[in-house]
Amino acid sequence: MRQQLIALLLLATVTVETTAAWPARYPFVRTAALESRTGNVHTAVTRVQPVVGSLQRTSRFRNPFTHQAKYTMTTYNPLVGSFQQVKFRR
């Protein structure tokens, strides 16, 4: 029983460390793009671009176990030309 508890604890710490070590990536967005010659609508996948200076911490609370806090950031979608708010934890 004791060995199982120690193995479970080690597995949990390794899992938390690997998920916390992943770098923050900017999300891919599936949007519709209009073809100028034919007027057909095609789906396009683009990476949204972060707006410089828009990162804000939205809560004062930090999770004591995962050490993550809530943030918001404005991103720009170059295909559509629109801005959107992205909420995430880091």
C-alpha cells in the first residue's frame, strides 16, 4: 500500500511538472476566407497574432497547487482583420 501511494505521488508530480513546462502557444483559428477571383468561400487556418502590451492579469488569486493565475490578452486575426480577447491561465 505504501509503495502504491509513493508511486502515485511521483506520477502526479511528474505530470504537473510536464504540463507546467509547456510553452504558451498562440491558438490556431479556423476562419472563412473569400477568394477574390471566384467569390467562393474557403476555410482557412491561421495563427492569431498577439497585440503588444495587451497582456493583463485579471485576478489576484493564484492557485497554490498549480501556481497559475488568470490572464487576458488581445489577439489579431490577419485573415479577417479582427481583434478578439483570449483568456488563459499561466
